[in-house]
Amino acid sequence: SLGGGNIAAIVNAVEAAIRTGVPFVVAAGNSNADACNYSPANAPNAICVGSTAIEAQSGTEIQEDIRSSFSNYGDCVDIFAPGSLIKAPWIGGNTCLLYTSPSPRTVLDLVCRL
């Protein structure tokens, strides 16, 4: 996930692009903190996406969709999407990379289909 502290230049660039009609879907971040303190997650008109995980309830076969322990949260987060332990192909072989930043891509796919 791209992100850092509250950086006005990043927010301004994202907002300028949005004003021209380019949608922005951004990660909430991976600091288990308020996303409003991080850019570009705090860009007011970007779609900010937090990460979810599946957790098995003890002693049952029931699984629950929860916020990933690392995902940022708060008023700047617009939506949550799957983002923990997602398997994806890796270069050169039969192994898979488990990564944690697919949440914005999932939402972006939906935005592009609207």
C-alpha cells in the first residue's frame, strides 16, 4: 500500500485528478491506526478501502468477516474488502505469494464497471 503521513501534496494531487474525472481507490493503510492521519487515504474524494479477514469462530464451522488486525480504520474509510492472506501467483514457479493489499483493486474493479 502506498501511504505515509498526512502529506498535503499527495492529497492535492489526488483531488486534482479526481476533479478531472479520474476515480481514485486507495488503501486505508496497514498501521492499525486512524486512516485520516495518512495520505492518500485521507483524500476527501478518493474511495478509501480497509482490509478484512476471515476468522473461524472457536468450536464451530462458522467463519466471520472481520477487519484485518493491521488495517487502518476510521471516518476516512469508505468501504472494506478482502485483504488478508490473498494468494496470488509469483514469478517463476508453483509458489504463491500471500499478500495484503488487494482490497483497493477489488473495489476499483467494481468502480470501473459502473
